[in-house]
Amino acid sequence: MSVATSTAREVTRTVSTGRSKDKSLGSLVFLGALWFSLFFGVMVLLVLIVDTAIEGSPRFDSALITEYGSRVRPESTGFRAGILGSLWLMVFTALFAVPLGIAAALYLEEFADGDRWWNRLIELNLQNLAAVPAIVYGLLAVAVMALMGFGRSGIVLGGAIALALLILPVIIITTREAVRSVPQEIRQGSLALGATVWQTTWRQTLPSAVPGIATGTILGLSRAIGEAAPLIVVGLAGSVRFDPTGVMSEITALPMMIYSLTSNSQEEFRTAASAAIIVLLIMILGLNALAIYIRNKFQKTW
């Protein structure tokens, strides 16, 4: 009995901690390969970031953020229009994608009948949409703009639709996971006290899942802010010399300006593009850091 008990404890400890005393040659080789893969990937990323930062270091000045793009003075060209355009796109992308994504996730998780064929079809399409190339969403946004009667699509509305379609599957999936992590006892207690399913979802389930929903939404937006392929298809300009003024305003975005300048033959433009890459990277890391803070600040342990 004592041998069986000690064996069970050892298995439990191995499963809970992920550690094993197996020191066979195969396990050591496999562990070494895993660590080498992690080290190699991180080192390549660090080398690329450092090389880009060194190349763009001559342009780390205020003009990089406050000035517009200039073909006449490449040494002082700026990305003001691209930065503001990206911020406008993120605001309207969030307005389009977040309410719709959360509502769809709540319906599928709390109200939909999984035995219905159309709900199973939606489930299958959601899994497939998460793996669709980004450029396809740009084509879909152009089609949506055409159906809405807009003759031009290189505007805030067109870019926001493309990016909203891009991150919508991500928001739905992460929201469903956050809602699914809420214990059933909370729902059952609310229903037992006489609340309806809608009241339980709105007042109990959704507030409890807010940390996971916020984290998934911010990570989706951080992916969208660095996308250029759907914006190229939508028709956003590579350079604009004015600030956006509304949802129908023509704009550019920071990834679009970087894409435009990296193909230029002048060294000054490539240096400015390298500096803009670091600015874009800081924006993305800032959104990721915000997601981590929200998760750690409001995460609940059931």
C-alpha cells in the first residue's frame, strides 16, 4: 500500500509541476532541442530589433513624430499622418469589432443550441476564419464598401472595416474562453434566485469575464495595428500630408508608410523607415503591456 501511495504521489507531483526524474538520453536530447529552439528564436528577434534600432538611430528626433512625410527633404521626413491614422483606425476598429465580437461570443456560449446545424456551421467557420490570410479581409472590406455604395475605400471607414473583420474571430474566440472559465456555480446561483438567463449573463457572467475579454481584445488590436496587407487592398495611401478629420477622411497608416519608404532607393528614407519600425514596435509592446496589466490586475481565482 505504501509503495502504491508513493507512486501515486510521484505521478501527481510530476503532472502538477511538469517535472520528471526521467534522465534518459532521448528526453535530454529533446529538452536540449526545445531550449535551443527557444534561444535561437529569441536571439534572432533581438538581433533584428537591435539592427533596426541602430540603423534608425540618426532619426530618433521630434520631427519623426511631428512632421509629415516629405519627398523634398528626406532627412526630416516624419510620420505624423501615419501615427494619427493608425490611432484613428484603432478607435473605429474597436468600435466595430468589440461589441459585435462580444455579443456573438455570448450568444454562442450562453444561448445557442449546440445541436442545431447552423450553430455547428458557425463554430466551424469561426475556427477557419482565424487562419484566413489578412489580405482576404481586405478584399472582403472592399466588397462591403461597394455594397454600402461608397465609391472610394481608402478612408478611415474602409480601413476600420478591414481590420475589424480581421480581429473579429480572435475577439469571439477569446471572449468565449473567458466566459467559459466562469464557474457554473455562479450561473446556477443566479438562476436559483430567480434571475433570467439574460440577467445572469449580463450581471454575473459578463462582469466576471471582463479581464479575459479585455486582454483578448487588446491583443487583437495590437495585431491589427501592425497589419499592412488588408490596408493595401483597401486602398490606403502610402503618404498623406494632413490629419484625418472624420470617418470619411482619406488617411494613411504607419505600416503603410513604412512599406512605402523601405522600397525607396534613398538611404535617408530607409533610415526613417527603420526609426518608424521602432515607433510601431513600441506602440505594439505598449498595447501588450496594457493587456498583461489588465490580466494581472483584475484576474480572479475561482
